[in-house]
Amino acid sequence: MHQKKLLALAIACMPVMVSADTVEQGQAAQTQRQAVLLPQIDVVGRSEEDVSRQPGAVSLVTREEMDLVQPRSTEDALRRVPGVYIKREEESAIVANIGIRGLSSNDYKTLVLEDGVPIAPGLFVGNGRYYNPRIQRINDIEVLKGAASLRYGPSTIGGVINYRTKQPEDGLAVEASAGSWNTFGATVEIGGSAPSGDGIFGAVLSRVESDGFMDKGYEMTDAMIKAGTAIGDTQWLGIKFSRHENDANISYRGLFLGEYKDGATNNPAPDDYYLTDRTSFDINHFWEISADASLKTLVYWSQMNRDYWRYRVNAADSAAEGSWVYTDNVDGNNRAFERFGVETRLTVTNNLFGMPGEAEVGLRYMNEEMHDRTVLAVRSAPRTPNAARGGFGRDRIDTADSYALFAQNRFGVTERLAVTPGVRVEYYEQSRENLQNTTSVSTSNTEVMPGVGATFDLLPTLQFFGGVYRAFAPALNGDALDGMQDQDLDAERSVNVEVGVRGRNDRLTYEATAFRMDFRNQVIPANSNTNFQTTNAGKTMHQGIEAAAGLDLGAGFSLVSNVTWIADAEFVGDRFAWDDDLSQDVLTAPDGNRVPFTPEWIANVSLGYEVGNLKTLLSANYTGSQFTDEMNTLNIQENTSGFFTGKIGPQRTMDLSTRYAISGNLELFGAIKNLTDERYIASLRQGIYVGPERSYEAGFRYQF
């Protein structure tokens, strides 16, 4: 495959991506266990100054916070970020459902990265979140919104989430835990550095097995290996390899309404399986050309398989029984992805127009491929190989080549005021080949996204920020090339505006942001059976306020909270779709209806207490009621296509966690999730998804 040739060429050429201060830290020996920091992409940075330079809302979830919260998944950790809505379908978050600022949690308009590398297997060919990084390998999380997110596109309408993985540390650490649903997990972290401090190696290996809530069991194995070395006095090279495997007994299907009301806790699809594996390889290089210029380079490759085996149902018998009635036939909706990308950025300090500033210019090339195959494995069991007895219902290859150019300059207008204009240009070509009849089709688009942001320091403890920018999410191959025809689809475009304030003193940190997103061509996936997803349609408007604060109350107590008010997330103008049965357009989303899966209120409050070696945290989480379809149906019901619609009520949960350091090497920890054992509807799809019941976890961490 030509990606491998490009990979070899990129390694031979090498120069790009990690912040200069990160490399400077990495080139010196560390005083506390960690010898060096390997180069990696920081979306925001690691210091207060890095945050203050961003002309947009910033949230950081630190390692210390995650140690105390004890999140089961990255979704749990993101609850501490204002503006973020999590639609929980399984406690393990094998597939992430994340909405930001009134964007539906079913949408993929927020760019999710790991160490600066996209984790959705296909940004242009099929942007499903089929892979979600395991929390065991994550060190901290950066979330960046506003005009500053243009640097990382595409799909930055909601912003950028960057999971930063753990850096190697000298020594050995072992962590193990056990909990509800026969859940057992173990993680080993090992690392070592060269005596000179110029090189380092490390690995994070983890394994988790669980019967799962409602018998939705899973077996997960995850391995990440990192290594790096200094090259002379001005360069640093880092390499990361990862391998992930997960077999999960989950499905699109949930409970019927009667089953939910009766308190059912069984798996509604006991023989369906979602099987994933992913292999990835990243190379980061940093070159400090001079005191005023640096070059960063990132090369990445990944390959992923997602096999989804689902038994067919008898729709009529299921409706009559009020429970899914399965046939003997199982089908596989199987996809294989491969991605190669190379990105380079040049940063130069300057004095343009007599103002001190910093320019950044970046280039990116990315190739993606998806082999999409529906396996008709009649009377066969899951994990059946592709040589299925029933043949193939679909067999096609989607590819996309994308090229991006980005440039910005931060002008220090005064000592207090900085203005950062920038522009990003994305050109992408999409192709589809039908292997069943050897037909093919292709299309291409170019998007130009200007933006400008600013920061103003009114006081040492008070900064204003704001910006306006144009963002886009590409129409994916499945929509753009539907029916093996170029549908002439435009990308989803939005003009985003935000204004905010942030600051800190000895006891208080805070940030509040007002935002507005004005879509001109949004596509909303929801629980419906319409064709509007493949048409240029629909204006929507999203606006609201998000805020977060942390307060040291004294006497060992602390308070951390965030609240989001999505005042509007609504369709602008009536939306219609063609109905084949009626041979006419039908109304699918009336003007003023709320976008599905966009609660009006989201709030999280955590009270912490620390005394001696003991740390505890009590958290309360609230998610408001929400509609699940474009027609804003009130009562939960099943439609003719087997999907459930209706308004789901608010979700209120509480969590309690504690951590105790017995010595400098040994820590004990424990957590109770959903402390009050609230039963609630987390989501609707082909049935009702139930929120996880009360659960327990306890474990230890030992540092050798």
C-alpha cells in the first residue's frame, strides 16, 4: 500500500510536533522519578501561561483529579469539563458519545485526539467513534474550544479534545482493582532512562475483564510502548506503539418500555458481539532551529478492525411480545480502517508591523481507507471469518486523501492585548469502489476557514478572551457518494462566536464563556428513518453559557463545579425529507424544534476533603431531560423501523471515591458509582439503554 512508502519517506525526511517548553523539560533529567518528557503534541500546553495565550475556552483534567475521581472511562473524566454532555450507553464507554455546546452526542463534530493524533478511524470516510482510548493509559486531558481550535481541524465545530498519554517513568508500578459485575483489572507501568538522561523507554500494559452491567460483558487488553532520545543538543525524537483489543457483548438493541418499567436487568441482545482491535504507530520529532524558530513533525499510522455481529429479529413477534425475538440468522457489519498522516509546523517569533508576535505555519497530508463489508453469515456464530455461507450484502472500499494548510500570527498589540488572526484551508478527495460490480465514483471539496481571536488582561487575576471563526465537518463518503453517485454535498459549516472571562488567585480558579454556533448546513443523525442525512439541508442555531470554578474552602475542603446552559439548540426553518412510500416530501424537523440529545442543563459539583494521607471526593452529576428525535416526540414509542423515540427524563447521580497513601509506595483506593442507585434512561436507540446501577470498586497501586 502506498501509505507504507510514504511512511518510509516521512521517516527519512523527518522534522515536526511538540511544544518547545516540553522538549526543554525533556532534555534535562527530572528530579522526581521521571527522567525526560518525550515529544508529543500539546493542544493547550502545560503551564498557566500556555492557557492564558489561548483566545478560547480551555479546560484541563489533571492526573491528580483523575486519580481521585477514579473514572472508569474517558467519558467519566470528561464530566469535569463544562459544555460537555456524555450519553452513557455502557459503563465502559467502548464507543464514546460526546456532545459539546448543544451539538448532539450522536454527532462527530468535535475533533478527538490522542497525543495530537486523530482517534476516530476515519475523519473523512466514516467518522464513527469506534475506538475510544482506555483510561488506563491516559495521563491528563486537554479541551480547547473557540478560534484557537482551527489549528487542528477538521471537525472542530465543537472544539478539540486531546488525551495525553502517560510519559515513561523510571521504575515499576502495579495497579489492580476488583468491583461489581465481576470486574477485574490490572495495569503494569514500567520504564527506564539512560544514565545521561538523553534517552528513555516505557510501557503501560493493562487488562480488564467484566461481566458488565446488564450482562454486557467485555474483555479488554491494551498495550502502549514509548521510547525516545535526544539527537544532539537541538533535536528530540519520540516513538509510540500501541495495540488494543476488545471483545464486547453489546448491541444497538435495548429494552422495551414494559421491560424497563418492570426493572429488567438482562442483556436484551445476549448473542450480539462488538469486536475491535487497533494497532498504531506514531513518531514525533522536534528541532530547535534557533532561539526564534522551531520545527515540529508528526508521522502517524493506524490500522483498525471493527466487526459487529448481530442476530436478526422478527419485528412482528418482537412488537407482540414486548421483547426482542431473534431468528437463527446472524449478520456481520464489519469494517477495516487504515490511516497514514504526516504533519509539520514551523513556529517563528517575529516583530511584524512593529509588534512582538509568534507565527505558526502548518501542513498536513492524510490518507484514509475503509473496507466496509456486510457479511451474511446465515446460521453462523459470531467471530465467523469473512468467508460466510450467506455471502456479502455489501462489499466496498472508501478512500479519502486530504491536504491542509494552516497559518496564524499572534500579535502583542499592547502588554495586555493580544490578537491572533489565522486561516485553515482543507482540500479533500473522496472515492468509493463497489467490489461487487466494479463500479467507482469520486468527489472533491475545498474549505477555507478564517478566524480571529483575542485576549485582554484587565488584571493579573482577570483575563477576557473571545473570537469568531468558521468551522466545518466534511460530508462522509457514505453521504457524499450514496448510491454510487456524487451527491454534490457541501460540508457542514458553522460560524462560531464566543466571549469569555477567566482567572485565578490563591484560592479560586474560574472560567465562564458565552457561545453561539450558527450552522448553515447541519446534518443531524437521530432515531428516525428518513433520508435527510444525504441532502444539503437544515440551519440550526446553538447558543448558551458554560462556566467552571474551583475553590479552596480551607480546613482541607475544596469545591469544584461546572454548569452548562444550552439555551438554544434548535432547527431554523422546516426540514423535509423524501418519503419513498408516499412519493412526496414529508416534514421531519419543524422550525424551532430542539436538536436531539441536547439537554438544556448540565451540572457537576464535587466536594473534596484531604487530611494527612487521606483524600475523598463526593460528586453530584445532573443532566437535564432531552428529546431523542427531530419531531420532539414526548412519549417513548417504537416506530416502524424498530427505533425508539420519545423524551427521556433528567439523570441525577452521585459518586463517592477515596484514596489513602499507606506509604510513599503503596496507595489504596475505592469508589462507589451511582451512590443512591438511581434507575434512569441513558439513551434510546433500538430500545431503551439503562443507566448503570450502583457499583463498587476497590484496589491498590504499588510503586517499586
